Amino acid sequence: MTRLKKEVVFFDAKATGHHGEYFENIIFGLPKENAINSVIVCHPLLGNRLNQCKLLIGSPIQIKQLANSEIRYIESAKNVIQRGRRELKILQGHLSKASATYLVLMSMNIHQLALSNWKYSKKNPITICGILFNPLNPPERKTSRSNKIITSFMRLRKKLQIFLLLRNKSIKSVFILNDRDAVDYMNSWSFSRNVFRFLIDPIPAGMGSIQVSKEKPKSNKQFNFIMVGAISPRKGCLEVIKAFKHINLQEGKTVSLRLLGAFSEEYPEYPKLITSEIEALKLARSDVRIEMQNRFIDNQAFCQEISYSDCVLAPYINFYGSSGMIGHACRYGKPLLVSYDGLIGEIVRDNKLGLCVDPQDIKALSLALEAIISLNFEYSKQNAKAYFEDASHFQFVRNLIK
């Protein structure tokens, strides 16, 4: 087999959500002089989608799909640690064929332990960088975890994982999305080698050229809330539906909630709970309309839905990172209602992009919904515009390879 004379390999073995979007950002954002020396190694379900992006702009980047046998080997792992090791084992062959000297792991969490003693990186001259999701929060950041023993144990475990990861001296950069405080905190550790870097979570490049109508249809003049993405307990969907039962509306005022996204197979009991709560809401309130679509929508529909909405809901539970929904909402000048805890709450509060609330406090959540409806909050259009402009896929790619 002919050796592919490439230098940079971008790798991710998953196919859903942001995994495909980040590869699209690379294709659209990588200059041709860099793309000609680059390979994307991806899940086979992303192959057609990424090749279409490549053809659309004439990028010379190579798209290499993992074989079905490789995917079966990876997905038959008994746990995440074994999966991480299997992914690196499969990756080694692709790196050798590409003569790669620079590796970008698009989601390196699963590889932390496997990288600590990865023999390939010891025997071959390769520089490694990657994106670390859900990093260790700075100690002063508010979270809802009340059990200090459990919290301390989880922090110690995360710090140990990162310590083991950084035993691999080939690691040059570990990127943290949207969280400068976490970057500063983790770089303060004696063993960090100052490898942690700030990275803006980008707006998907494929959405940049999408044109939408900004004027609501005449049949859609009520106040519209929207939740987009996987429907799971972590997203706070059930709590939002319960809170709508308790909101006080002016006479003649109506509001709507649109849930757009597929149920997660990880929680088989959740669809029944959501459906039951929706039916109870319909019986209790004629002034609150709710629609659910148990399917993911395409980019055109996604952008149009946010444009037609009046507020984007992201009240995630026990989630302390950021969210790409901030950038989408800012693009169309829509306020957000998010969890008070964690980074997502900090970003929304500090930039005056909406309201924050404890989503598990149903009364507080209902009051926050009322405040959004009555526009009783501070919103900075200037900050929203600046946030959107910073979330450039060009800057995202530039930081990954510099």
C-alpha cells in the first residue's frame, strides 16, 4: 500500500453530535496549504457528510474512514478505559500510513489513561494535542453538589487522571473549551507543564451560509421557548415541563415550548416520563402549548427554529461545562435560560445573555420563565454579537494546529 505523505491527523471514532461538526469546522477552516498535509480519521457514518464538505470548497484534505471491523473492535470494549486503549491501537496504523508527526484528538477524555503509557508516542516522533471536555472546575466555582466527600473524591480522581495523562511528554497542548478560569487553575499545578490552552467552542461552519426568515409567521405570534438536542434527564426537559404548569400569564397571553431532538437510548424509561408530563400539562394549561419531535433536525431547520424562538432553554442538570447552544442563541440575538451552576451559568451571567436558575427548583424555574416572558432581565445585544464573532471556525482550527 502506498504511504500517504501527510503530516497532521485529526482523529475521532464517534459519529454523533459535535463529533461531526468539529470535523466540518476543520474542513472549512483549514487553509489549503495545511489541508494538503492533513488527514481526518473518522467513523464511517461521517464519511459521506465530510466528503461533501470537502468537495463543496475543494479542500485537498484526505478523509479516511475507519473500517467496520475497526469500529466493531472499538465498540466491543467492556469499559471506557479499554475503549480508549483500543482506539489508540487502531489509530497507530493510520498514523504510520500517514507518516504523521502531529496528532489532534478531537475528544481526548477517553484516552487519558491510555495516553499515559502509549508506546507508539515513545517510539515515534509525534506531537499530540487534544480537546478535553468537562475539565476540573476551579474550586471557587459554584456547583450543586452538596456532599463534600463525594465532591473531593471526584476532584481527586480527575486530577489523578490528568497527572497520568501528562506523563506522556509528547503532549503539547490540552484545549479547554470556553473556560479561561479552568485553564489558569490547571496550569497552576506543578506538573501541568503549562499545556492547557483556551479554545472557543465554535459555531458549526456548515451553518455559516444558512439563510433564515427572521419574521415569525402570523400563525406563530405567541412567546416561543425552544430546547434542541438529545432529550435526556441531564438536559432538564422534565423539570421545564413541570415548571410551565406553575407560570402566571397575563390574560390572553399564550406561550409555546418546542422540544426538538431524539430520546437517548441510555434512558429507556425517560420517554414515558416526558410523555406523561406533557399530557398532564395539556390538561392543566390551555395557554401553554407544547410540541415534541423525537428526531434530530437538519441544520437549516435548526437555524430557522432558533430564529423563530424568543428564548433558548439549556437548564442542564449536574453539568458544569459550557454549551454550543450559547453561540447559536447569540447568533440570532436570543436570550438563554440556563443552569446557575458551572461554566454555562458564568458565561450567561457575565455577558448578560439571559437568566440563570437552579433547574431542579421547580418554583424558581417557573419564576425565571415568567421573567423571560415579561422581559424582566438584562440582555446585551453587543455582548451576544461579540460572543458569536469570537466563535469562528477559522480561529478554532488555527488554535488547534499552531
